[in-house]
Amino acid sequence: MTQDPKDHEAPVEEKIDEAERDLADLEQRSEKLGDDIDDTRSDWEGKKADPNVPGAGGDPEHAEQGGQHPETAYPAKGPDDEATTADPADNDRGTDDTPDEG
């Protein structure tokens, strides 16, 4: 008993159709991503040109007003004994994780 070659064409055609749909989907997603990148680039260029956006225009001294981290630029609220202090290890974790010598 031999199989008709046309019996194998249906699964192949289905795979071709699926691949073409996948290709169209990827092309659409790629185009959308390109548009998102262009929008983000335009937004960034606008921010760099705006002197009121600290750090965007390449003025690091203006960006670092109030300390190393942006959250330190705002005064603490509440009683002084509950306000946090500066990070003693200056590593954003609040713990000294320097390896011991010896």
C-alpha cells in the first residue's frame, strides 16, 4: 500500500501558513518596537534640551543636588528619632559587607 504524495502536502501547507502568520506578527511587533524606540528617543532629546530636567542635559552637579541619591534630596518627615540616617557603608544596603582582611 502506497501513500498518495498529496497526503503529505496538507501538513506542509499548514506549517507554511503558520510560518507566514508568525512572520507577519513579528514584522508588526518589530515596527511597533521601532516606533516605541523613536518616541522614547524624541522624549529623551526633549528632556536633554530642557534645563529644568536635572541630569538629562549633562549637568551632573545640578542632578546631584541634595546628595548622592535622589531620595536624599528630600527632608525627612516625622520625629528626628524616627528619621533615617545616611547609609553608613554608602552602598544602599545599610550594612558593611566589606570582606574581612586576614
